[in-house]
Amino acid sequence: MVRDGLYYAGGFLCAAAFLVWLAGWPYAVPAAALAAFFLWFFRDPERAIPEAHGAIVSPADGKVTSIGECELEGKRYTRISIFLNVFDVHVNRSPASGVIRGVEYRRGRFRNAMAGDSSDTNEQNVVALEADGHIIIFKQIAGLLARRIVFTPKAGDHVLRGQRVGLIKFGSRVDVLLPVDAALAIQSGERVQGGVTLVAHLGTLREGPQALEQAGKSTQ
């Protein structure tokens, strides 16, 4: 259970208790139902994390809405977009083991996260992760309902594949930008589980030290 769920649920339970005292239990049902919803929404199940070397796992639960190439800071990436609806687990996990090289929070719009341009225009948190000698870009993107993005690690921190790293409240989207030569393991339309579903596999080191340093600086 994410701690935020206790705060939301606690408030509605207090409101339900007050309504029971003021007007009777039937009037408290909506508040009690909302308390139960928030306890369920902020669930944080344990996951069995794949251990294969070079494995890239999904950073979130949801549906893969698109897979294609994109450009960032003059470099080509393969982008995997995952849409989270209000019924999905919203805890985010690191797609790979490595070192956080950059974290940048970008203000933006709160439009439908399924729209193609939301990756560039919506409010988001952009993370550069160095893993197995490659730079992976991980975006937490707000949607119509999302109003808060949480990311706990800082630049320089080491994270493990599948480690809990943050949260997007309510409907949202997560993009993973991988080297174009990464071997993909999923297709558009599939449903994925954060920390569990293998989305791609990285090969051996193909990035020079200067490229890694530049990619890390681009998100700072």
C-alpha cells in the first residue's frame, strides 16, 4: 500500500464517521465507498523481477499503445508508450538496473495521455538511466486526471531493475526510450505489468563515454 492511499482513505473515513453521527449510516455510504476505492487504487503488490542480464522490464502496469522511433536531443530511440487507466497499479518501477544520470521535471498540459503529442506537450518527469553501458530515457507523463508525478531517486543514485521509483496519481502514461538496436519483446496492444513484463533486451556496450555523458546532461 502506498502511503498516499492511507491519507486519502483516512480523510473519507473521517467524513463517513461524521455523516453517520450527523444523519445516519445511509448518508455515509458514498464517503466510505471512496475510502475503499483509494485503498484499492494505491495498492502496491510485490512482483517477481526477471534476472536475465540486459533485460528491460515495463516500468508500469498498463497497455502498450504504440511502439515506434523518435528523436531526442538529436539521437534516435525506439519509444514504447504505455497507457495507465484508473484501474491499473500506478506505482512505477525502474526498467533496468543502473545509475540515474539525470532527472528533469517539465511543466506542461494535462491532456489525454493517449494522444501522440502528449509525450512532448504534457506535464512530465524525464529520467536518464545508464544501464549496461546504454542510456535509457524513462518518462512519467501526466494525463487528463493525473495532477501529481512522484519520483524518489536523485541523479547519481543506483537503482535495481524493478525497484519502486515513483508514482503517477490516476490516469497517465509512461514512455520508455531505448537504443534503436534493442531487441523488442512485446507488441503494440499488449498489456504489461510493471517490473515483471520483459519489453526488450539490451546487447553489449555500444555507447562511448562521451555519448553517455551527453545524454545524462540533456535531462539535467
